[in-house]
Amino acid sequence: MIEPLFFWLFSLISISKVAIGTSIPIDIFVLAGQSNMAGRGGVTHGAWDHYAPPECSPNSQILRLSAKLKWESAHEPLHADIDSGKACGVGPGMAFANEVVRARGPSVVVGLVPCAVGGTRIRQWARGTPLYSRLLSRAKQSLKKGGTIRAVLWFQGESDTVRTSDAEAYGGNMEKFIIDIRSDLNIPNLLIIQVAIASGEGQYIEEVRKAQLQLSLPNVKCVDAKGLNLKPDKLHLTTTSEVQLGVKLANAFLAS
């Protein structure tokens, strides 16, 4: 049993290296926002249960940009070295990528660029902040070996439900973020797929949701997380819900 397992692992590594080293165009997706994008599925008492559903399985056609800015085979938890101050588990990214690969076929190589950090407000992602600068740097680095950034997947807003001022300013801050990131990446019509929150840290959830659902910039799509199951903390999505969200995000992208 050891030899077949070794052969499978060696083949997977070899395939990944071939994908990384060739000039095959990579469809690149930036994953940004806060904890539900970073992934808390399967995390209990500060530890991940190490369960990754089949929809989140590694695939030689799916790569991730590590914290050291190197392409590598993607696997859960995608944000372990990015949202490193917290325990990360299953997020929507792997399910999203596997669904895109399933729909697009064997010729596609998907590159994921994890950037999400738990507990962050939209103001912390404004141009000039450390989070914005790191996102921009990682997005630009992802293009160094070729490929195209196809979309930014954005799931954030739970931390903006605590203060009235944050909730009321959310729409304007999100619009500014989109305008700035498109300008700084020189992709004027970059697709943004944002998630309308299903929970929050405070009482102004509906105010933030309204701003997200009513955002009127061109080429911005909204996927609603409302109705997906939450963990007992009533804030984070369950593993199953993260998978369902990933598929929803993929369907939104594939329909674009």
C-alpha cells in the first residue's frame, strides 16, 4: 500500500509543478474580506477538526498563492498562513474553485489568492491601509507568471454591524474600495462578487445587507448568504454552508 500512495503523492506534486512552471494561463481569483471568507467551518474552541468535504478536495488544477508569494497546490485551510492569528478551517474558496474546474474542464488552472482577515471592518480595507496594500501586492504578484485576475470574491461586513456610523457608511466605503482596487490593478471592469452577510457582530445587520444588495456599480454581483446555516456562535457559517456558498459564488462567476 505504501508504494501506490507514494506514487500518487509524487504524481500530484509533479502535476502541480508542471502547472506552475508552464505558460498555461491561470484564471486568478482574489479571496478577501473577514472570517467567513477566511473560513471558520469546522473550527471549535480554537481548533479545526481537519474535515474537508469532497467538494473541497485538492485538485492538481487548483493552486494557491502562499504567504511567501509562491504558487503551490491548494488545500484547506486556504487562509492558514494569511489569517494566521486565528484558527482557520473550511471557507468557500476550495468549493468555488472545484466547481469552476468542473464546469470549465481539464484545460483550466485556477489560482486562488487568499487575503481575508477575521474581525476586520471595511475602513481597514481602504486604500493606503496595511490590509489594502497587502491585497494589492499579492494580487500583482499573482500575475508574475502569467494569467488573468478574473474576479475578487468579497465576504465582509459582519464587523460593520456594531456601530450605526459604520453601517450607514458601508455602501460608500465599499464603492470606494471597488473603484480603488480596479484603478490600482489597472482592470477597470474587474468583476467583484460580494456576499451579502447572513450574520453580524452587532444589531445593524440589515443596514449593512441593504448597502450590499443595493450597490449599483457596474460588473458587481451579489450572492446572498442569508438562509445558510450558522454555527452555534450565530456568526460563522458551518462547513456545509461554506461549501454551499462556494458553489453559489462559482455559479455567479460562470454566469458572468
